[in-house]
Amino acid sequence: MPAEQSYSDALKQDLGGLIAATELPEMSKHFLRSRWLDQLLWAEGRANSARGRYFLVRVIAIIGGVIVPALVSINAQPPAAPATAWLAPTVGWLTFTVSLAVAICMALEGFFRWGERWTHYRRLSELLKSEGWLFFQLAGPYQEAGSHAKAYPEFARRVEALVAADVDAFITQVAQKSKSQGEGEAAGGKP
């Protein structure tokens, strides 16, 4: 894969080629591109975005969590000379700023739940890929069909079931947790 081509673009090109190579009516190929491949790429993109945000806030929290105790211990030392009297207020403000950044990062992760969203979208992406590979190889539930044209209705049914189950899981697990946490905090309750 060329360096300038993203994984998503390579996946779209590779799977698009497989779709084009199947002996299916054009309408079925259109469904494969517009529904299955589009959903797969969308989930892949959302997983990558959530992973990036999750890693960013977690790295800031980890590094800040390590730095704050060191800053506190530096600030606890009395100034060695009047020339370093400026050090205590500076370290105090730096400690406050780093602590605030850690708290903000953890609050954002707690509300948006990027870690959960990452695993949720990654799971959907991998399930859609797996279903597609089984279909293209006429394996698993498609083995008895003998052709892509005969296997297509079962594939379409299974893809729609995956998408519907994903929507239900997202609404009940990820979105409801974020909503209830936001309401609990607004009402002064615990998350």
C-alpha cells in the first residue's frame, strides 16, 4: 500500500474490486457498495476517530498524573536562595494547570466515552468485514448457496441484522450512559 494511501482508501479499493468481480446484478452490487461497504468504512472511521481521542485524553491524564506529584514535591521544598523565590508560585500555578488538564481530560472521557465508542465501532467494523469475507469466499453460511447470486439474499439479511443490532446496542449502551451521566451531573448527582 503506498504511503499516501490511507488504510480506509485501500480497503475501499480492495473491497470495491471484489464487489465488481462478483457475478451479481448491478442492483446487488450497488447495495454492496452503498450499504455494506459504506457502513463498514463508516464504522472503521468512527473507530479510528474515537481511538485517537481516547488515546489523547488518556496519555494527557497519565503524563499529568505522573507530573503533578513531582511538582508538588518540588513546591514543598523551601527556596534555597532569595533568587529562586519566584519558583514556588510558578510551580504552584504549573501544578494547578496540569491538575486541571488531567481533570478536564478525565471528565471529557467520562462524558463522551471514547474508549467504549472505539470498541463499539471496532466490533461493528470487524463483524461487517468478517461477514463480507465469508460472502466473497462463499464460506460459512454461504457455502451451500454455490454462487454469489444465490447467497446474496442471505448476506443482505445478515448485514441488515448486524446494522440493526448495532444501532440497538449503541442506543442502549453508549448513548444512554452518556445521557444519564450528563443528567446526573446537571442535577448534582453522582455519575
